[in-house]
Amino acid sequence: MYDVVQDYYGKQLQSTDDLKTSACCDISNMPSWLKPLLANIHPEVLSRYYGCGLVCPALLQGCRILDLGCGSGRDVYALAQLVGATGQVVGVDMTAEQLAIAKQYQDYHSDKFGYDNVTFLEGYIEKLDELGLEANSFDIIVSNCVINLSPNKAAVMASVQRLLKPGGEFYFSDVYADRRIPQQLIDDPVLYGECLSGALYWKDFERLAANAQFLDPRLVEDRPLEITDPALAAKIGNIQFFSATYRLFKSTAIEDACEDYGQAVIYKGSIDQLAQRFDLDKHHRIETGRVFPVCANTYNMLKESRFAPHFEFIGDTSQHYGIFAGCGEALPFVQQAAIEQSNIAPALSLSSKSNTSSSCC
């Protein structure tokens, strides 16, 4: 599929307007304070960037960031302004035509920003080990609707795990499907290039993340995709697609389920632009100054990451209370209260019908 993607993004597309769907756009409604960053970017870089939105987590000052599939460099140059002179942004892309645009305006942007903190590398995101990038060297890795284009997504995830520092995060937007995509659609160059037929079935994404030791993926935001092109919609049929932003944290302390140890956090409101609330993900919106009960995974994600100085941490793991309520899992067994409410005798009255004691099965 490399040739298909390189041809589509290097030769077939000449501007964002040539895209047939909005699948390549990440879903974020860009906050107003980020928009001035784009005003500092050269118009040709903007016009040759085949996406929209901006994959941009909070608190980037001084960070070292890797952008997978950076294209013409729009996100690299936006992030470069946020990490500042003490940070660094590295962009990787396999399309020579796109990288030529990014590199052409590197001096323009260094003059505009007052510093040069970006590097562009030509290569495959499945083969990051060939680019001389040091393990455990990035605070954050981002990607804007690119992993779906990769024919070897497992290799991408493994490389991300290797390159992130402990406590670092993979923050990325991509396209997912409600089922596995048939091979005949994967082989369609337009559907693939439009970020549709290379999309992962959402459950396969969770399995892929777990295999790469990214446990407990956190969904930041999502929306269904509408396929407005009639010809593409006819090919797609009943498959539903979603644009979603996830964050994955590198940590050996994160488990595959949300366990309850009675822990809590308090957000100090000290991150710029986030004085009132910190949104870790779609289900963890933490108000400033409020004691917020969390599972052990959330506790460790915050405590081991760059966000730690902005929180107070309450509790430890000395006592376990079971699964954390409302985190997607629950005790699968019928409980005593449910039995009594159903007017069913405890233990199905088995012991009253027999002199034998109940067994484990």
C-alpha cells in the first residue's frame, strides 16, 4: 500500500480541496487561542496539508514531540510554537513531495518564531528504528489521521512504545470502523487514500494497543463520519466509520482494567488555558479544586506524566475495593441483592433440597 499512499498524497492531491471526504480531518473544534498559531504558518504549507483540526494536547512547553505522518509540516510548525525554544518537534513522512514543502519553508518559520526547533525526516512510520531516533526520548508522539494508512499498524504501535519516555503519551486522531473492512475495499486506492478502508475495527485497535503494552486507552472525543460522496458511499455500504482522538500513556503501573483503591486527585487549575477544568478524556473532566475519585490507572496516568505538578494526589494502593464503578466493567455474577429482589431464594435453595454442601461449580 506504500505506492498507493505515496501516489495519492504526492501526486493525485494538490490541495485539501481535492479530498473527497472529511475522514482525514481530526474531530477537534480548535480553540480560539490556538488559531493564531496557524496564522504564523506559510500559506503553501497550509494549503498542501491534507487534514484539518489540530492534534494538540495541553502543556507542551519544553517538550520533545514526534509527529508521525507530518505531511507538509503544518502541525509540526504549530507545535513548534507551543514547545518553544527549549523544546523540539520532529516530523516523519514517507512522501517526498510533502516533505519538500515542509523543508522549503523551514527558514521562513525559524525567522517568524525567532528560533529553529524542528527537524524533518523522510521515512516510514512502521520503520522508525531505521531513522536513528533514540529510545525513550520523546515526551509526546502525535499523529493526525495517518495510522489508518499504515499497512503494519502493529509495528507503528511497537515503535511508539519504544520511543516514548516513561510517563510519555501517544496523542492521536484517527478513523475507526464498527467492523472489519473487507479486502476488496482495502484494495480500493481511493477508499484507502481517503482514510476509510485502512481504518481499524475499534475492538482490534484495543487489542493492538494492549499487545504494544498500551493498556487502558483513553478516548478523548469522537464523532461519526458521514460519507457524502455517493460513489464512495455505495462501495462502503453499511459500514460505519468514526473519527476519534485517543491518548495512550506509557506506564508499567497501568492495568488492563480500572481498579478501585479509594484514590482521588485534585486539579490545581494551574495549566494555561485550563483554569476551570482539566479533561483527561471523554469521561474524566476534572473541575479545579474538587476532590475527584479515580481508579488506579487514572491516578498513575496523571502522577507519572508531565501533568503531575498540577495535581494533588490522595491515597495509595494499600487496600483494594474491586473494580472501579462506571469504568466499563462490572462484576459478571448475579449478586445477593439481585437474587433477593427477584424473590429467588439465596443460592437457589439448593442446600435445602439436599444434604450436600454447595460446590464451586
